[in-house]
Amino acid sequence: MEDFLRACQSAVLDNEAKTLAAKMGVAHVSLLQRANPDNDAHHLTIEHLFGILLHAGDMRPLAALANEFGFDLTPKSPPEAQGLTSSLAIVGKEVAELTIAVHAALEDNHVNSLEKNLIRQEIHHVRQSLDVMDSSVKAA
């Protein structure tokens, strides 16, 4: 917990505390007091932590928290945008392949583990194609 609390304090101190406090709608001194892990009288709330992450863009507190529970924090990289028509065609193809996999699995009224894995793989492909579509729409 100590690393997490120190990461919160560092995020405040390293990101112009006065400007950060103004963006968060709190008093500068109050933010400094709350972020100080050695101050037993004041504590950061979850809303303060969210404000620090949002306005400072400093993910050290989140990374420290994840690390405390045995996880790594890695940023997502958005998929590369394509033309809308192209990305729509890919989404359609992936949905069609999912539909075929489900129909094939249901032919004998029993879905075995191999068929479940194939369906889940097709669902993953649909999600990936939708992510590309989302990036494409944002870029258009």
C-alpha cells in the first residue's frame, strides 16, 4: 500500500499541483494534504484518485495499485483505422463466420468443447473487427 500512496503523491507533485487541483475543483493545499501519505488527518478519496488519473494523465498510481495485486498495467493500442466500407465488410465477414460456427455446432443439438472454443474464437474475431470499425469511424 505504501508504494500506491507514494505513487499518488508523486503524481500530484510532478504534475503542477496548483493546475491539477484547479482542474479537479479542489483547493491546492487540500490536494497536497490529501496526497501526502504521511498525513494521517487527510486521505484521498476515490474521486480524487480518478481526478488525478484523468487530469494529470499520470498512471503511476494505477500501475502501483495493479502491482499490489499482482497485475501489470499495459496501455491498449488502438487498431489501425481502415476505410469505412472495408472495415464494414470485415465485420460482416466475421459475423457470418460466427453464425456458421454456431449453426454447425447446433446441428446435432449438442455443443462440445471443441465447438465452444471455435465459437469463442469467432466471437473474439468479431470483437477485433468491431474495434477496427470503431477506429475507422473515429478517423473518418
